[in-house]
Amino acid sequence: MVVLVATGAVVLDSRERSAPAGEATAGRGDSAYASDQDVCRVVATGVLPDVARETSGLARGLRNPAVFWTHNDSGNEAEIFGVDESGALVARVRVEGASIVDWEDIEAGPCHHGSCLYIADTGDNDGKRASVVVYVVPEPEPGATSVAANAWQARYPDGPADSESLFLLDGELYLITKGRQGPVRLYRLPRDGEQPATLEYIAELGPKPSTGERIGAATATPDGRWVVLRTPSELRFYRADRLLAGDTGDAIVWDATSLGHPQGESVEIDDEGNVWLTSEAEKSGQPAFAHVSCTLP
């Protein structure tokens, strides 16, 4: 059983509201984006518990899909939080054998334990880290209060970079750089060999973006068809095979500003186009949680 923590659960606002109408967007960099404000609608919004004030990643459990796992970023304890679809805290789990430099994303996927969580300690605002880490932990069993982590260390082949985006596709883990120090680039994490391993460069996804266009989160549909990226103001949906080839010309874009997420740095999606997002707390407010339903081709 997942450890239940008394938190004053907050029921989401389930009133559906459509995203505001938008105009087609001409391109960013060398890519054309098809902006369609009807592609997604907000199903529900709410808040997360205060312990997750700096939520920076989100993953839906495989063992228990009713639990979403999130975490804080730099300056916090090495722990993950399980929340339900209302945003209420249902688990608080220490990650033993791990530390936080700057945790920025989390993914769930199959592993020899049955189901694992992959935690990306890959934030690097100053571009000075010699290597980054992805921690691998078994998805917590019901009732667990701690899990043990294994660390995969890796370095970039072309120098340090800041990444807040990890996604799992066809059993492989990928990192996308934020675009803080240079172009947005896609890398694959080798699973074998000596550590720190050298990340495999896959493709450049665009030139260095403006601050408001930096990539803050990524995830893929479980069936491997779509990858969604999150910027401060948008969700961008890409055909997975095209993205891996460096083709960003046919993205479907949804303006996410209607969510009112001041610092949204996470995204999760299922095969039916249900998207869940969180945002860090702003000053005296609480961290936000949202459910969006999107219709993809």
C-alpha cells in the first residue's frame, strides 16, 4: 500500500474550458509550427501539496497508474512524491544512495524490477558540470518509504550543457538540452560501458532559443508515436520518428498560457492524448497541477 499522508486533499476543478483561439505561428528557427488551439482542452486544474513546491518533473506510475511521481529540484532532499489525480499527496519516498545537484525530470518505464523510475539530475544553469546523472530506482511498492538508487553517469561529447528534459522511447533514454548555452540538441544515454558514459549525439532540434522558448520538459507516449516538449508557454507535439531524425517542421503546438503556470517544468502523456502538467509555486502560492486532453492525428 502506498503510504497515505494527511494533507487536506484538493479536488480539481473539473469544469471543462477550451483554450483560447490562436493564430497560426510562422516558424521558430528553421522550423514551421502548426498552431491549433483546438487540439487541446483543459479538463481540470488544481494544486499539489506544499512539499512539492519546486516540482520539476512528472511521471505516471506503471505499477500503479493512479499515482503520479514528482520531485523537487536543487537545494532539496533526495525524495520523490506520489500524488493522485486530484493532486493530493499519497506517498513520500526517500531515494537512498542519491543526492541532488539539480533534479529536473523523471520518467517511468519497464526494467528488471518490473517498473522503474528514471530521475534526471541534469540541470546545469552555468554549464560547468563535467558529468550528469540519471538515477534509476524501482517504482515504489505500496507502503514503501524508501528506495535504493543506481546511478548512470554521463557526459556530453561536445561540452557541458543544461538539460531539463528526459524521455523514454522504445526502451532508450534521451536528453534534450534546454537551449541555454547554445542550440537545442538531442542525445541518447548509453546503458553499457564505463562510466561516465559519453552521451550519443542524435540531432540538432533548433538554434539557441530566446528565454521564453527554452525546453523545460519532455515525455513520450507509451506506444512510441509522439514526443511532447514543454516550453514556458507551449506544448509541442512531434512524431517520434521525425524528431529522432532531427525533423521539427511539423510540430503541433498548443498555447498553454491559459493554465496560468508561472514555472511549468513537467509534462506526462498517455496514448489517448491525456496530458498532465505541474508548475512550481510562485511566492506564497501553491504548486499547480493540471489535466489536459489533446486530440492528435
